[in-house]
Amino acid sequence: MVKGSAFADFVNVRSDESLSIAVSFLKNRFHTRQVQCSTDPVYDESFLFEFQGDQENAKFDAATLLKLQQPIHVTVLKHRKNEKAVVIGTKQIEWRSVLYCNQVEINAEILPINLQQRGSLGVLTFNLDIAPALSQTELLNEDSVNKQISLETRFE
């Protein structure tokens, strides 16, 4: 995760307010450091999601990963000194575009959980990479990835 932008609610914030991001995918859970609330918070943090199947020696390939319907779940938390953190927004991120290009930048608009608030909280920018990178022959066709996601969306 790189940065956030357009967090307009944080133009005139209290000095004791900060934001953090919780990111989860499968059994992986990560939490960023707290940064001062601002319109353009900078996180510049990296997370490594590990894929492990039932068989530890099984090698995952792009076709296997394409079947994984699990999105990356992002939660934005606001912190105040001597108070419990409050969830202010969430987002589910579809990550499988990396299966046809090895790396992608995603701008995720974060929606508030408070139904009385209109519009978005802001946008978080994520750089997603597959490590180790898939070779050109291991990459999937963009159309097949989009078709799979479209079919899953229709059946939901």
C-alpha cells in the first residue's frame, strides 16, 4: 500500500487523531502504522500474502489462483488518544488482474460504514505484485480473467 488521497473529512483534524489500515486476505492479516489524519495520508508499507494449500509442497499456478474468489479486505480505522479505534470505512478489492500482468496499481475508493455520510472517505492506492513473478507463458489472458470474474459476479 502506498498512499491515500481525497480524505476531505480530515482537512481540519484534531492533533490527536490518526488513521490506520487493516488488510486481510485468506489467513493473512496486516495492520499499518498509524499516520496523522490528513487529506493525503502516506503509508508506504508492504505486505506479503502467502498462499498455502492443503499440500505444503503444491505449487500454485495462475489458473489455480484464478479460482480463488476471496477478495482483499481493507478496513480504515480512526484512532484518538485514550479511545478505542473506530472503523470508519471498508473496501473489498478484486486482486486477480495481477494474474495477467504480474503487477498492477489499484485505486480503491473507500466507502464509509456510517450510512449518514454521503460520498466516499477517500481513495487508497495499492501496488499489487506477484512474487516471484509469473513468466510470460504462466500469465493468463486478460479476457479469461475478466470472464471468470464476470461469471462469478453474475452467479452471486
